[in-house]
Amino acid sequence: MPPGRWVRADERCLRQVLMNMVSNAVKYNRPGGWVLVSLLDAPEGRCAIAIEDTGSGLTDEQLARLFQPFERLGHETTGIEGSGLGLVITRSLIEQMGGSVSLSSVPGAGTLARIELPAADSPDTAPAPLEAPGMAVPAPPPLAEQPLRVLYVEDNRINALLFEEAMRLLGGIELQIAESGKEALQLVAGWTPQVLVLDANLPDMNGHDLLARLRTDAALAALPAFMCSADAMPEDLERARTSGFVGYWTKPIEMAKVSAALDALRTTTPG
């Protein structure tokens, strides 16, 4: 961004939002087309990012359906991969960062996505200047970051698919999903997660009982565990804390909050 243009946002979430939007603009473009990312004028206290493409464009009816889960607007037969959940997650991440996203399109000419986020003051310290060519001592390439192994136990397949797509967009996550307590216990017999995310109510047991069962395995005894539930009364949170959960994610899950928690665990969880 030009000097003085800063936004207040979660770094990882913003990166994934932009990657997903630009990726869509490229995937659904035409041969020889172009994609332009630019800054637009915005109201005071806001910053607007535009992503414009020269693809086939969308009708008003297609735009109205665009942010519905599993909606791919006729691209199911094009051979382009995608679950149809990317834009749902993208909008959720943007809104959780205090922003908004809107689209305008002309059929046959292209689409423009406008992302608005809260503006921020520039950091107190500027990035260090790059060293002159030939002066830097080459550093060894960093070791590839190992993905964080996350077990998500959820019997609602829509919720599971949404979470799976969110983890794909965030990147750096090795996710396994179980639909019941029994399936989760069978899964960890051959695969050791680093983070547990458990639904409060499962078909065969509740999340509290499942965590207690998982904790009997020495390899899982100290893993950070998060409970997911639509119930968020004080007694629900207190019971989860007493059961050993370190966090409580209320449904619909705020993916910006999930991203921040998982990022913190990356730096403290051994591989």
C-alpha cells in the first residue's frame, strides 16, 4: 500500500481473504484477461481495496446467490476445483475484522469486489531498510513449517464443511474430522492431534465426556482443547473450563478468533 494507508486487521485472516479473492478472480477469468488489485477512495476511517477482473461477469440474480453455501453459479461443470464455501468464509472473516465486502458486475465484462476495512494509524516504527545488494549474508532457508494437527469432532456436516474450508483458507492446518465420540477415539488410535476442537453435543456422548475419555491417553492428556457450542450461558462456559477446555467457541464460530488462537498455538506447540 502507498505510505500512510494502513488497516486494522488480523494479518493471517487478511492475507487469506486477499489470496482467496484474487484466486477466484484468476480462476474464473477469460484467456488473456487481467486482474487488477488497487485502492479506492473510502469514507473517513475506512480503507477500501478493489479486486477487479475481466471474467464472464455475473447477473444480478447470480450476485444475490453468490454468498450462499455451496453456490458455484454454474461452474460445477467447468473442471475448476472448489467447494463453494470460500466466499462464505471470506465474508465471515472480513465482517469479523469490522469490514464489509460488496460486488458489482457486468455480464460478459467482469466483476469488481470491494473490501472495506477499518483504517489505522501507521506503526510507530517503520520497517528496516533493505541492505545494499551484495552486503547481506545469505541465511539458510528456514525449515518448512509443520502443519498444526487439529481434530474437530462435529456431527453436523454443514458445520464440519464450513470449518474444513476455513482451515484450508487459513493454511498450515492438518485437519481430521470425526462425527461422533466413538469415531474420534478410533481416529486418535492411529493419529495424534495437537489441538482438540469438540462439539458440545454429539450423537453418542457430550464433549465433556469425550474430552475425559481422550485425556486417558497420555499423548493427549495435556493437549489444548476448545469446545464449540451454540449455548453460551455463563454456566456453560464455567462447566467447560472445569472440564479442562482452554477456550469456548460459540456457534456460528468466529473464524478470526479461531485463527488467532491457532496462530498462538503454533509458537508453543511442539511438532
